Amino acid sequence: MNRAVLRAGWERGLIELRQSLTNAADLFNHGFWPLLMIITLYCIRDRAFGGARLPLGALVLPSILGMNAAMAMVTMSQTLTADREDGTLLRARATPHGVRAYLIGRVVSVSGGLLVDLAIFAIPALLLIPGLATGHVGAWATVLWVLALGLLATLPLGAVLGSVFTSVRSQGLLTLPVLGIIAISGIFYPITALPGWVQGVAQAFPVYWMGLGMRSALLPPGAVAVEIGDSWRHLETVAVLGAWAVAGLLVAPSLLRRMARRESGSTVAARRERALRRAG
């Protein structure tokens, strides 16, 4: 991939991100969920898990950071499906550097939007919730590598899912399984409270490992007692997220190229006509 493609994709992504941050509906979406999570944390800030002295809010906060990063997968999938449905992807084929620049632009805009969401959530949450180990550089270095590796694992997967779904309406089929995975991944309570087979299922997906990585960065060493094997398992985190990243990066480009080749003016017009019939 040459420099011109990267530059075109980068510029496209920045334009899309700027439009998102100046649109009232998008701004509401950026602020609503972080605010809801802050309220949830505030309500549980003084509760403890079992005999642990660490407040439940402190356990949950870094997990939510990991969960939000994993949700970028859903955003990527929904965006690609919407762009396919309204003809944006077809128009991208006619622009310089075509689909490759379009995909890079989407990665930039989705990642940038995620960072905005995380900042809206994390800045007030870190001030409200006690018991976090945020005073040393190593903690934030871990946050950065977990976030970077997590995005590599989830964004290509989101692109794969976006190429599979044929309409925005069908994206509802994705939301429920993702919420189910979040529910069993130790985000809102330690995973060790769940049955062993459920723990095994959760560990097959990136959500658990991103939450674990964030907890290893922001919680004091004693908090590891509520984790599986009393360990932060950094090597396993790198291995699982890395495996998802490699799989996604291998599969996503070919699926997107195939999807783009199938797009034409007639297919876009047919989808638009079906949408108008449903609305009518």
C-alpha cells in the first residue's frame, strides 16, 4: 500500500470524524452512552465484590473501557453496511485509490470517534471512582497497547461483518449476540462468579481480554485475586487478541473487495426501491 493511499484514507477519515463531531445526532450518540455508564458507576461506586476491599466501581471502570473499544467492531459493521446500502461504497470506487482509501478512512473515523467516547467517559469517571492505580506511566502504557491491539482485533472483524450483512435493518441480528458476549465477559462483575463453561466461552472472544488488559493497567496488584488463576495473563491477552487481529486482517480485504465488485448502480437502486416500499 503506497503513501498516496494512506494519505487519501487519512484525510477522508479526518473529514468524516469532523462531520461526526459537528452533527447534533452524532454528538448525542457520543455523549449519551458515556453519560449512562458514568451514572451506573456512580451508583455502584461504594459496593464491594464478595470479601474484596476494592469497590465494585473500580473493578467495573477499566472493564467498561475495554468493552467500549470492542464495541467499535459494531460501529464499523453498521457503518460499512449503511455505506453499502446508500451507495457510498459504490461512489468510493470512482474516487482516487477507491475502496482501499475508503476503508482506511473508516478505520480512522471509527477509531477517532472511539477515542472521543473514551475521553468523555474516562475523564469524569476517573475523578469519581476511588481505588484505581493511575499514578504511574506503566499503567497508561498498558492501556495504550491493549487499546491498539484490541482495535486491530475488532475493527477488521467489524469490516467482515459489515460485508456480510445486506442492510442496516439486519444489523439488529448482530447487536443481541454482542450484548450476550459482553454479559458473560466479566465487564460488570468478575468473571470468576460465572460457571466454568461460561468462562470458557467468554475467553474465546476479544471483549473479555480487552477488559482484562484494562483492569491489569488501572487496578492495584491485589485486585488480581478476583481474576482467573489469580493472574493478569498478559501473554494470553496478546495471543488471543493477536490471533483475532491476524484472522481479521487476512479475511477482511478479500471479502470487502468481493463486496465492492458486486456493487453497481442497479443494485443500489433496487435496495433504494425496496426501502421506499417498506416506508410506504
